[in-house]
Amino acid sequence: MGSAALRADLRSDTVTRPTPGMRAAMAAAEVGDDVYGEDPTVARLEERAAALFGHEAALFVPSGTMGNQISLQLLVPAGEELVCDSEAHVVSYELGAAAVHSGIQTRTFPAPRGVPDPELVAAFLRPEGYHTVASRAVAVEQTHNRGGGSVIPLAVLQALRARTAPLGVALHCDGARIFNAAVASGTEPRAYGALADTLSVCLSKGLGAPVGSLVVASADRIERARVIRKRMGGGMRQAGILAAAGCYALDHHVARLAEDHERARRLATRLAGVAGLEVDPAQVETNIVVVDLPGRPADGVAAACAARGVGVGVAGAHRLRLVTHLDVDDAAVAFAGDTLAEVLAD
Ligand SMILES: *Cc1c(COP(=O)(O)O)cnc(C)c1O
């Protein structure tokens, strides 16, 4: 079902459409050929992102997947190892890209709701040696998508960094929704930035830009990242039109993420009283609501919701995922809650 037929589309925060203000900023963008390094709007976005996270440089890339994969290639040589939690986006939804593009081996550890146990991770790492595959990087995800939008506490990241850095193991942060984490926990983005060697940040999720992500790292690494991006086919020409949407999003769509979090909590509270489903409002930290449907197929419930004008995501055989975002207002959230309750009462 196309989104045009949906009154409330909570399948993902990627479904947002650029607002009139964002479109105006895009139309007015000053542009140049960014493969020649001549697009002033892309340069401005990259400088802003680097400053926000307290790093030297940043690189504008077409997608979060490319941002993650460039970062992993920067940190892990072929034949060596990336370690991450078993539900991480980099090993769940990127189609084996680390193996295909970079010859990287991945090994995964369990992490309830995507929050890693620093002691467990430290014990899991393997040293360099004649027989062993050396662990070169750990990846964390902020917020954690399959963890239900959970925020990894800054103290956990600090403990993880303290255990991994002395071993020479780098830290990558898949920060697709890192601004959700920053707003929800009242943490400055640069505090997260200080703990990671590389970060990827999505502009096309809750921030509402149509396209684009950023890789944030040291100047040396971003120089190399520019080459890797071109090799992966991600060099873009007058990309300032897209970067302008990103700049606009950083100006106008960060603080308002708190509204998405409030609506997600309200939706979870509304659903908590509905028979036939399980949801824990206390676990809703940001803009994702996970709903379990014991004994009912999630795809059937999702199809019934779609037929009534509500888009919900299927996150497992008996699990739905509902995501609030820029294009979901109070009325849409109320309608989604009532509709899901109706469908389950049938
Ligand atoms: C969406 C997402 C990405 C990147 O997705 P793209 O669709 O490639 O932009 C990466 N990590 C997480 C956790 C995500 O949710």
C-alpha cells in the first residue's frame, strides 16, 4: 500500500517529506561540483556536522548504509574483525556489505535492547596473533533500532571506550538516530563524538531530509573516506541541493524530536490497555514503539491496519514497530492507536 492512502504512516521515520521551508532552502541552495570539492553548501553542512560532534571533518554521503560501510572500511582491514551486537543494523540490514565491500569478518555478541555490556565486550575481543582474527573495531548503534529506539547511556559508552581504547580497538557509532538520543537524554552530540573514532549520522530519518547521511571523523580519515565514497559510487555533483535540506534540518528539526518522543510515549500508553498486545511504555525512550502480538501474525495485523489507513512496520513474526516522526501529528497518533485497538478487537 502506498503512503498516499495512509492517514497515519508510522512504518518508519524515513517516510517524511520535505516541508515547504526545507524545499525553499533546497531551491535557493548555492551549488557547485562536489566531486571537484566545489559545492559550498555541502562544505557548510560537513563543517557544521564536524563541529557538532567535536571532530575535525565530515563527509556527506547518499545513505546511512554507505556512511556505516565507509566507516567500517576506514577502521577494519580486510580479513580482520568488526565486533557488534547481534541485532545491529550493520549486520541485520546492510546485506553483508562489510564482507562484500571490505572483506571484513563480523562477530556478534548479545546485548539486551542493543545496550552493550562493556565487560562482556572486552572479554569478547580477540588480540592480534598468528592464529587469531584480530578485533579492530566495535560498532554501537545510537539509538538502537531493533532495540526499540533505546538510548545507550553515555556512561556505558565511556566504560566501553575505557575498555577498548587501550587494546587499540576502534569505536564506530552508527548514529542514524543519534539526535534522538541526544535530545531524549539531554546529552550534547559532542559528548558522543568524543567517544567514537567514526560516526555515521542520518539526515533522512527523524530529521526529515529527503536524502543523505554524514560520516564524522578525523581529517585524515575523511580524506580516505572521500576516496572510498567515490569508489563505492557515492560521489555526487551539485549535491548542495540535498545538503541544504540537511542544514535546514539541523536548524529546525532537532529540538522538535522531543515532540516525536512524547507522541511515541502517548501511543504506547494508549496501547498498553488494549487486549491482545503487549507494550511497555516504560521502554519507550525515543520515537519507536515496539508492540508484541502473542499468538497473532504481525503481517496480518499490519495489513488490516493499512486497509484502515494506518501504516505500521512488521519487526518480527509477532512484532510490530511504530515510529513517530515529523509527518505524524497528535491526531494521527490518536487515530493510529484507535485503529490498532479496533483491529485487535476483531
Ligand atoms: C536507517 C538506518 C541506517 C541507514 O539506512 P539507509 O537506509 O541506508 O540510509 C543505519 N543504521 C540504522 C540504525 C538505521 O536505522
